[in-house]
Amino acid sequence: MEPQQTVCTLSRDGEGELGVVTGKENSITVGKDKDDIIVACKAPGYEDKTIRLVSSASTAGVAGGAFIDLGITDMITGAMWQYQNEIRVALNKPGQAPANTDFAKPL
């Protein structure tokens, strides 16, 4: 995350806040779910940035579940869903051209 003093709050619809990551403690583990995760980042002297981690169906979960129960259990438990393993966030100073380093969809 850039700058080092960036603080990002992760939340998911229906669950509220999942956790906070910073430039120093920049790793978090979240459970699988069908709902997207919203990542809202800010740092003093920089423009705030909000990005969306899109939840997508895991092909392994769909194929594996199809033989047992047509994937219904995986859909209910959230096991068939996945998020990107890693994102990079770079905040911009006001008036600065946006950095193209994010691996997630900007909101």
C-alpha cells in the first residue's frame, strides 16, 4: 500500500466491518462469500479511494460440487466463491494523475 500511512477498512454487505489493514499490517484473511468486499482507504494528505473485491464462482467448487449435490451445499456455505488473493492500493495526492497499480475494480 502506498503511502505507508494508508489505512483501509474492509466491509461486506450484511456483515459490516471485516477488519482493517495498514501500510505496516497489510494482510487480512476473510471467509469466502457470494457478496463483494468493499475496501475503503485513506491517508492524511491523499485522496480517499474505495475499491470493490468482486466475489466470483470458483470453477473447482462448481465442478466438484456437481457430482455430489449439484453445488447447493457449496453455494449455501460460500465454499464455491473466491476473491483475488492480492490487491495493491496506491493513493494519490490531490490533483495528481491516478496511479494504475490497483488490481481491483475502483468504485
